[in-house]
Amino acid sequence: MTLEARDSDTLKAEELSKKITQGQDIISEISRLKYRMARDHELEDIPQDGDILVAEYNADLEKLKQASQNTWFGAPWLYAECYLYRLIRAYFNQKTYWRGFDSFAAQKEEMFRNSGAAIYQIANTMHELESEKAKFQGDPDKLEVLFKEMIQICLWGNATDLSLLTHLSQSDIEHLQTVGKEAQEARREFILKDDQNAVWTYIKTLANQGKRLDFVLDNAGFELFTDFVFADFLVTYTPYFSQVVFHPKLFPWFVSDVTPADFAKTISSLLSTAFFPPNSTISSDSVAHLQQMVTRWQKYLDEGIFSLATNINNGQKMTEFWTGPWPYWNMNELAPELGQWLSGSGLVIFKGDLNYRKLAGDVKWPVSTPFSAAIGPLAGSFPLLSLRTNKADVAVGIDEKVAEDLDNRGEKWRVSGKYALVSFLPRSVDQ
């Protein structure tokens, strides 16, 4: 071994030792955090780590302190949850060898790898659409049938949420991701608020206007895949949208939310024929269909038809808002540029449970409260569609008798992920 090689090996060993030591320090900090949480200790200021929103989180924490609401059990639930993920981010950012590390990446990738069966099934469906394209394009009635299939694929893609479903087996995952027509039909009775007709009626008014669709994303992996599928359908097979902007989170958030790195890795993983585990039931045709579809998505990304919000003008700054501790009621006050951007959208789709909670102020409204009332100042600012499977108490726009019947039957309809809400509100006429 040469002297240079020996020095290089020594340096690598020293670097590894430092990384391990810093990793152990992070583990100790998280252990201390768990101890403090369990004993209702005060929330501590987020340390300055050179990343986003430190001052904003700490300013809100000071207000909670003045109101004696700054402990783990006493703080507003929405603030405490968001604070937790921002604090964990700071633990990693303060360590040279761990800065920017996504501690949830392995979980996200494992869940995605276990989604192959459903992904190939959807790819086959989209291939059939391509071959039948001439038959339904220009026919709103046929497009409506397809639209309702696609929106349900996108809706139920939200069922697999790693921050809540921590012990899923392979069969559990496949059951949640069942996407066949019969499965979709059977699930319709579980949509407790269903504005599919209303949003389709609105979308039909957008024909040939070159409108933009904005997707406020939730989970990486299979759900992001279904978001791509829905966006692809609307751009490729209908005349209603010509551009899609996807809005991610800037750092690891609620375990499985989409980061820019997740977004990029999704495309590269889907284009790799070695990403999903070998499966004797998957045909070579299915593999080819997936490749064809995702190659189209890559082309759309290259051409700017699909884009990530962080890549648009001022997009990085606008994207910060999604990882704040605030309800979306505060958007126009705290992120006016984001509010202005969304006001120019043909449709803004908010995916998932946390986005829904933030839209509704994280308030446990009476179930019959109109969606328009629950989202407060955002109502009418832009055409808004929320697609959410229920995993938290917040739920509005539901018939009281339906909710009462579910409660009487002992159904955990608010939190099980078995039930869903499709909530649409158009732009106000004076906007």
C-alpha cells in the first residue's frame, strides 16, 4: 500500500468516526426530546441552524409562552406537531456530517418498492387509455366517466400514510392500493362528502384555455405516483389543462411527505426496471407500459409542462409556507406571493390529511359546517379541490345523520383512513 493510499484510508476512518459520533449525539437529542414530551416539559426554542422558518417558529412559541400554552400537552396540537418535525430537522442540520439528512428516506423507499403490483396495474390502465384515446377525446360524457375513475385513484392513493400507518404488512399495503374498477365502485359509499360532479362541471368550463393545475402534495411513493397519473390524465387526455405545478415540502415532514429529492427519485425509480422486487405475476407488457408512461412524464418535466414549485420564479420562498405551523387561513397575510400565485391557477388540488386540517384551521367543527365556512379567508380565492382520506378528527360538509349513524355503529370514520372527503369550492365571481 502506498503512503498516499494509507493516508486516504486513515482520513476516511477519521471521517467515519466523526460521523458516527455525531449520529450518536443526534440519537441522544431525540431520546431527550422523547423524555421531555412524555413529561409535558416546555417546548424549547428551535436552534439557529441556517435553515428556514426558525424565527417564525420561535416567535409563535414566544406567544404561546405568554399564554402559558408552551408545553407539549398544553400547546395547540397543530403547532406542536409541526414544531416537532422542524426541531428534528435542526438536530440533523447542526451536525456537519448529517446536515440535510432525511431520516425517513428508507421508510419511504421501502413502502414505494412494495407498491409495484398496484403501480403496474395503473400503468396498464393508462396504456388502455392511450389506445382508446380517439374514442373519448372530444366526448365530455366519456371523459366524465374516466375523470371519476382517475380522481378516485388519486383520492385513495392517500390511504397509505407512513406517519400514521406504521405496521403495514405487504398484503395490507396491496389491499389499500387496490385500484380496479370494482374496488373503486365499492369504495364510493365511503366518500362522505362527494363533490366529484361539481368539480367536473367546473373543469369543463376550462376547455382550450391553457389553464394551470397546482398540486399541493402530501405523501411520497405510491400517493405521488397517483398524483402524477391524475395530472397526466388531465394534461394528456383532456383539453382542460396544459401545465401542472407540484408543490413539495422543503424538508422531511410528517414522515412521508414529498420533498424535492423524493420527487426526483420517484421518476428515476420508476424508470429503473430493477427498482421493484421481482414478481412472477408481472408481465413484460406491464413493465413496458410503465416505462412508456413515465418516459412521457420525464418529457413533460423537460419541457416545463410538469414542474416542481421550487423551480419556478420565487418558488423556493413560496414553498416555505407549507412547512410552517399555521392554518392556511393565514396564507395571504404570511405568504402573499403564494396566495397571488394560486389565485392565477385553473385548479388547486390539496392532497391529504394535514393539508385538510390546515385548510379548516385544525378546528373540530360540527360535521355539518359548510366547507366554505371552515376554510375561512381562502374561500373563493381560487378554485380549490381537497382530496383526503380521513385520519384526523377535523371533518366538515357531512350530513349530520350520516355521521351520527357511523358513530352509533362504532365506526372510526374520522381517523381510520377507510372514509374519504372530496371537497370542492369554486373561485368567487368577484375574484
